[in-house]
Amino acid sequence: MDPVIPSLVVVVVPLIALLHDQLRKLANRIHILDGRSTQLNMHALTNVYHVLNSGQSVFILMTPEALNRSHQLRIFAQTIGFRVSFILDEAHTIPSWGLEFRKELLRVATTIRSVPNCQLILASASISLSDVDFIKRCYGASMDETISNLYIRGNVTYSVIEVSTLPGGKKSVAKFLSSFPHVIEFITEKFPNGSVILFSEHKKRVNELAAGLNEAGMPAVRFHSDLPSNLKTLYLNAWSAGEVRVIVATSAISLGVDNAHCIGTVHFGNPASVYNFIQETGRVGRRGQPSECIVVTDKSATYNQMCAQIEKRQREAENDLAVSQILAGNSELLAWGAICGRHVCIPLLLLRFVDPEVAAEPCGQCTVCLAPGDHLHLAGIAFVIKQLVQRTRHIRDQRKSCILTLAKFLSAASCDFAKRNHLDAYPERSIYRNYDIKLILQMITLLIANGTLKAHIDIDPQSFEARDVNFI
């Protein structure tokens, strides 16, 4: 057997709660340090060197922010003479979070570039091939290894439920959530036992729902990024220990939470992205027990509000529309298209977003498999969209890569983008004229999931600003 080569392994963890959990689980098994500590000074690094010199590897866990400001660690990694590896945990967050609100995830590239011959490893359960390509270009480094093992648990069922069929017969998700006794009736009926996560993308709604459930007789705790650390720990521990069955949360709970008793998630409205949905539903059935992931939707209110918000943000930005806004809007629309489209098995579609070539069969038990919609013919619209993106590649207006704009343009609906850029006469507008915008969005969703249509993000390697995005 070949001898084990001692290495300095820097693990970059995007969430503090996840970092704490990993430190707790690994503390007595390997040489591990909390790299966020101010004690990571030259004295501590000298001790690290002695451990490496004795033939043992050392793991340092850090947030992206801590790594980017640790000048001493950077110099140490450059000069120690041992192999240095960087593991980017939950690496699927790098493109989305890095471009939208957390630039430090991208700036980690500066440190990695500065360490010669280092090993770079991506670890994620849901990183897509396009994400890997983006990270390669952003970090300016080849991937030594990508660890990704996405699979859909056979013990988990995926269901999409129309809110009007739930207790109270409400017409919108928002109205249903304001009727706490009806929410309790629904949760109790679907999940009489076990732990459950109720997801909402809005922190205010999380607070209101948790408070309302408690007042109406169902003990519940809450979890989102604005809560103080001590409360997040308190509430999460209470839910994980089974002291409280229900936790109401945003996607902040979606990474690294492992509750053996969790048998259900309920999304009230659409998740912020397909990848959020993969992570959030990955909390259930982790011990093989029968579990269910439910998305509660309404016929039009949630969809209309989503589109209105996307277009409002674009109007407010005027000519200063950032690529990150386009990407965030597209993520919402793709999540809606994937979950509400009813054209492809839900778990199979989730797998294809990660790997379009995945060899998997329909689950046979999700809402789509039990009541499928019409088959969509994609070859024609794929050709039309590729022609359109070629024609508009030169346009500086970032709306050219907004899939809502593309759908409106093709349907010949009122489209400011066409007027602003003098595109009314383009022949592509006549082929899908009067098609329903929702249907075109669902077709675009399937094209992206199948890898036929790909978003290419051009990023400045120094400032890490996204300069442009185009479909290819």
C-alpha cells in the first residue's frame, strides 16, 4: 500500500452553522482547526507544520471571508513544502451566491491562484456541469476532482398540490397561510408523525407563520438568516431533537441539516431556484423512511406576482440592469417551470438540471407521473431560440437573456424589449405567435434541463463582476 502523503487541507464552508456541525463531528477523528479563529496566527501555523512533518494531514475549516483575509495562511500555504488542497464544500453555491450577493465566494479564487500546484476539489450533492465550467473559468484552475453524487431517494415522493384543494378552499397561497387552523389541519393530515419543514422564501412570512401556528396550538420554531446565532442554534437543536415537530424556514436551513426524523417538506409557493429545491427536499427521508416533498401552488397569483416582481426590478434598474438580476429572475422562473410544468417526472427533471445525460427512469409516483400533461415538442422552439440569441448577441440590453423576456417576445405579447431594440420585425416572432407565455416558459425550462440551451456567463477575472450573459 502506498504511504499516505501528509497534506494541508483547507475546507471552505459557506455556512457557519454547517462549519460548526463539521467541527463537532470531526473533532476527535482528525487534526482539525477552526480557521475563523483569531488564534490562527504564526504560532498555530508552526504547530500545523510540526503535525505535517510528523506525517499527518491537517484540516482547516474556514468561511470564504476568513480565508480571503488570512494573509498569514496564504503565505504559509505558499511556502510549507507540503501538498496543499482546497475543498470547496457545497460548491454549487459558488455561481449563484457569488454572483448575486456574496462576492467573497468568487474572491477565494485569488487565494487559490496564489498557491502553486495546489489541488482543488469541489464537493456538492447538486453541482451541475455548467457550474463546474463556470468555476473553472472564474478560478483559472483545472478541477482535480469533482465530488458529486446526486440521486433521488426512492423512499421520497414529490407532489404538487393546488391550494384550492386544501382545507378552507383558498384561492391563493398567501390567503391560505393567513388561516392558521387550516394550515394545522393540512399538516396534521399529511404528516401525523415525524419532523416537518415548512419553507417560504420570505423571512417576514416565516416569522408570521411560526407565530400563528404557535398561537393556534401547533408548536413550531423558525429559522432564517436574520435570527441571532444563539436563537438559530436553540431552535434548530429543539427541532432536531424532536422537542418540536415543525420548523418554518427559508432556504438558510437547506445545507447540512441532518434530522433523522424529518419525513416531510412543504414549500408554500415556488422555491428560489431548482438547486435550492434539490437541497431543501434533500432534508427528508435520510434514514430510508417513507417521506414526501410537497409544493403548494395556486393557479395564477404566485406566478403573476413572480413575473411582476421580475419586471419591476428590471424597470427600476433601467439601463443599469445587472447580470445578477437576470440570473436571479431566471432561477425563479426555471424553478416554477420545473415544478409546475407537469410535463416531465419531477425527480427526473431535477437530475437533468444537474446532469442532462443522467441515466434515470421516471419515478412513477410523483404528481407528474400519476397525471402527466401533454408531451411538448421541443425541436422547433430550440431552433427558433438559437436563431434568436444569435441575432441578439450584439445587443447590450441584458434583458436579451431573461427567459421571461424571451417568452414574451416569441408569443408576440406586448414586449418593451422588442420595441426598445427595434426587433419587432424579426421573423421568430411569427412562429410562436399567440402561444401561451407559460407554455413557452415551460418549453424553455426543458431545453435548459436537457442541456440544449446553456447560459454562458462572462466574468471579469480581477473584479469578479459578471459582465455579460448569453445563451449558447
